[in-house]
Amino acid sequence: MARTVGPEDLLAKVREYLPPQGVALVERALEFATRCHEGQFRRSGDPAITHPLHAAYSVAELQLDAETVAAALLHDVQEDCAVTNHELEKRFGRTVARLVEGVTKLGQIPWQALEEKAPDERLQAENLRKMFLAMAQDLRVVLIKLADRLHNMLTLHALPPEDQARISRETLEIYAPLASRLGIWQFKWQLEDLAFRYLEPDKYRAIAAMLAAKRETRQRYIAQVQEVLKGELEKNGIRAEVQGRAKHIYSIYQKMQRYTVEGRSPHEIYDLLAVRVLVDTVPDCYKALGVVHGLWTPIPGTFDDYIAKPKESMYQSLHTTVMGPGGRPLEVQIRTHAMHRVAEYGVAAHWRYKEGSGADARYQERLAWLRQLLEWHRELAGAAELVEAVKTDLFQDQVYVFTPKGEVKELARGATPIDFAYLIHTDLGHSCVGARVNGRLVPLNYQLQNGDVVEIITSKTSRGPSRDWLNPHLGYVRTSHARQKIRQWFKRQERAENIARGREMLERELKRLGLHLPDVEEEVLRAAQVPTLEELCLRIGYGEMSTQQVALRLSHLIEPAPGPTAAPPAQRPTYTGGVRVLGTGDLLTRLARCCQPVPGDAIIGYITRGEGVTVHRQDCGNVLALERERLVEVEWADGGNVYPVAVRIDAWDRVGLLRDLSTLVADERVNMTGVHTDEHQDGTITIYVTLETRGVAQLMRLLNKLETVRGVISVERQLPGTAGV
């Protein structure tokens, strides 16, 4: 629940830091907003004025100037009360009116979660452009919008569940990362935790309960650490403040995900304690680090120096993890008081009221990433690319690498040598044929690490980039900047060549999934929202659209066609949570062996006497022989089941082939069973395997990767009724 904020609370807060004329402006704005919203109520039943009051209070907590606080109070009067911008300018001045107009325009953006298919991608791109242009013109517009969103999240309980989920996704994908990039920690963690509470309520409650159960023990331990560390710092002549550091639920969840991938127990996270040390000067930061490492043994690989190399959000601090008292891991952050203010307020610190303060010259440098995005936008051809740039380049962690000459370059975490090459120069990317990192040859999909020295190997005879670089499952390109340059290169190639190549790629992708293009052409075009097959093949050929995107959309958009289904029941494992029989209670279900459906396939059920419901793919060849009256509608249910899929791999036989294939499958955390091989006289081999996957998306990624193994000719899903496993 949101805290109650009244008019006097807001005025008391602004009196703490604003001069009398600033307080007077806020008072006039408060009086006018209260009068305008009189008689209006929110869905929660609260008076409408409570919302701008809360937003203004959040802005005042950042100690922003009087115009920003006044604009936060007035940000709804144009839309909800029909007050004109001209009237606002006359009453409160040009700056306040411009800020209110900016927030109103942002409020009219019909956001779509980035993972969803927007009904009109051009509209979505235009919305993003409005957001970032507003930031470039006056960042205070977005600071007010973040405060507005924070209170909306605090009162989200009043909305229907579908609205709660939509707004929470939007908050987690747009607003929380934006607050993070702007360095406003106070907004970031609250937006993340609130969104997570609605998107994953069970996980949220489980983590909250675990934290609550250990709170007293944790507080006693932190108090002990504070006392020991404070005393040791004083002995060394370092004046410092030692604070316990709160842990937030969504950040714990993210760390749990990382621990799971690393094979570590998520329960270790709850014992990871944290303190923060605030000192007066930068030299004191490094002295304090020496004291911490003298007291407790540092854990290798956990030290980060963000003072020497600040984050793009302007964040600066020393991070280290040590084995604290009792052998328990202890996170320690060390920073100056000035760095702490920036860490809490981020770019908002530029707008904090300071009497007689001049412009901050470093402020413009700190927003270089914003100018870079706007520059990229001028180069981007379509809406999807802009959304992609925001998601992949702006709202992700960075790595810092070096050129052979020692220049530092910043890239999104997970970037590859190809991304690095295109960052340096487009022609360098086009002619890239290999890379050395720290003096040794690495594959082009190697993920760069902090401190790597990267050297690009080029060839004058290079024919340009490979289309494989655009395949998201192969991991060659991470940044939207590099991806767009590659697409532009292919777009300049011959139209006929692109169409032919695109058709070949589409047919191969569909064949892998057991589909034939002539049979599903209409559904493919509808799913891809493209008028003709030629246009679709052209887009695939020059990289604007990937075959994986088409196949994924197809798996969800093909409507189930009525028709008989099922084959004689096969002896195979029963799956209890993966399929839901519509219109009935719980029924025993099993997956038909003849067609082996996986989540994403269109399916139908057949009631088998004494055996429950057998689930088939709709295009299974056996369904025509079955009784129509025993067919039932079924759908995939959410769950963690795995589904066996028969796969055929044709390859040139060689020593170690099966080992390489099984290693790749294991790396994807997929189980491989039922291996069978057929050797041929021409030196080739056919391998039939069953892969236990979690659905079409994972299957597509795995088939793509298997095809990259040396000697592999083709990989495809086994069609119903074909020989093999």
C-alpha cells in the first residue's frame, strides 16, 4: 500500500530545501491542482488529488527545483480537467507549462510490453522516440513521469488482473531500466519490486517470507560487523559512516537466476549480507578497502572498481565481497558521500536545488548514451529496430574492452568481436573474418569480458558479412547497432538473390519443425503480417526478419482445425501438467508417439478407452482413421514438463562427432535419449536422437546450434510416420 501523503507533508518536505519564493510557487500549484481535481476520484476510491500529491512528494524527495515539483502537482490537469497549456503558462510560467505538456504527451503513449507483438510497430517506435526526445529536451519530464509511474504501481491493486500484468510488464521493461540507466536508485528498486509482486506473486511471497524469517539474525550480524569495521577504520584515521544495506526482492530473484545457471544453491543468497562504507575523499575509499581486506579474506573475482571506471548512470563505488565473521560472505560497498548522493539520485542530482549553482559541465557528458540512441534512431529503418536498440543496447549491463592501441570501448554485456568491429567502423565489420582476444584466436561468437584486448582479423577478399551472423540462436551479434549495419549490407545486394536465399532459409527452418511451406503458406503470411511470399522471402534474405521469428509466430497463430485425431495408445511416460483438456476436470493425458507434439504445436485430443486422452499434432497423418465423436479440444498448459522430440541429423562421419553433438546438447541443459545411427557407404552417417525439450523456442535454438557442429550436413525434426527413432 502507498503511504498517505497530505498537502502539509509535501509543503514540509519542500521547506526543507527550497527558498521562500520556491515554496510559494509549490503552494500556488497545490491550491490550483486541488481546485481542478475537486470532485474527481481514482479507481481505488481515493480523491484524484492524492495521485499528483504523491508524485510531487517523490520528486521533492529527490530535492528537485520548484518548477519540477509544481509541474508534478499539475501533471494531470490538462488531460483530466481540460486546463490549457496557455493558462498554465500564464499562471505558473513557461518552464512549468512546458514540463506539464511533456508529461501529458508521455502519458498518452499506449505502451506495449517489449516481448509482445505490438499491433502497430511504427506506433511503438514513435512512442519510444517521444520518450527519448523528451529526455533530450528536458530530463525533468521523465523524472516526473517516473514519479507518476511509481505511485500508479503503489495503487495497482485497484485495477483488474490483466491491467496489473500489462502495466507491471511495461514497468519492468521500460521504466525500471530507465530509472536504472538514469541512476535513480530510489525509483529503480521500488518499481522493480512492485512489478515483480504482480508478475510473479508466488515467487515474490516466497522470497519475502525467507527474508522475514532471517531478519533478526541478519540485523544482529550486521550490527556486529558495523561495530568491528567502524573501530578498525577509526584506528587507521579514516572518518567513515558504516551502514547496513537493504536487500530488495527483485534483485535477489535475479541473483537466484544467475546462481541456478552457475549450478549454485539459491539458498546461498539469503546468507549474503551487505554493508556500505561512506567516507570523505577518494583516497579514503582505497584506504578503507585495504582495511576491509585486512580484516577479512576477500573472495576472488568479486572486486569491482567503479570509481576508476564509472557506470553510464554516473554510479561510482568500490565493490568487494569478503568472508566475514563466522565465515559468512559479506558484500561491502565503499564510496564518498558525494558519490552516494549521485548513486541515490543519479542524473536527478543535476536538477537538485542548490542556490547560486551553475550548470554542471559533466552532466552533458553523462547523457552521451542518450545522444547516441537518438543518433542511431536516425539510421534505423523501422520500428522493430528501435525497440530492439532500447532493449539490447540501453537497458543492459556494459563491458569495457580495449583496442590494440589501448583505447577503451564500451559494449553491451554479451557483445562479441563482431559487435566490436562494427563499433569501430562499418567496413571493419564487413571485412571481419576472425578475432584475437588477449593474443589468442577466439570464435566470432566469443562473449567479450571486461579488460579484454580485442584485435579484428580482416581479409581483402572477404565477400562481406555472413547471414549466420543475424541468427539469434548462434550468438554472433549482440548489439542492435551491428545487426542494423549487417542488414543494410544485405539490403544492398541483388533483389533476386535475396528472395532466393530468403526462401531457402524459410523452407529449411520450417522443414526442421516438420512443416512444408506450400502447406502452410497462408498461415505463414498471416503470422508474419506480410502480403506476399516474395516480400517475406526478400525481408528474410536481407535480414530484416528472421526465420526464427516467423516460425515462433506461426506456432502460436495457426488456428486448430477441426478434424479427427489420435492413434492407438502407445506405451510412454504420462505427462500430468503439460496439457489441459478443455471443458472437463483433470484427465489422464499422454502424448502420441506417432507425431510427438511439443508446446507450440497445434494439438487435439482423442479419448482412448481406459487410457485417458491421447494428444496429437493436428497435422498427424493417423487422425483421419479415428472416430470424430471421441475428439476433444486440448491446449498446452503452463508447467515445467519436458517433451520428447525425434530429430534426424545427417553428417559426414568422423571420430568425435557424437561426443561433440552430445556436449552441445548438454550445454543447452537438454537431455538426449534413444540414440540410433545408420552408416552409409558414401562416408556419411544418419543419427536419430530424441531430445527432451521444453517447447518450440528451445527446440529451434538447439537445431540451429547442432547444424554448426563440424561435419553436420542437416538437422531436422522427424516428420510423423518417417523412419528412425
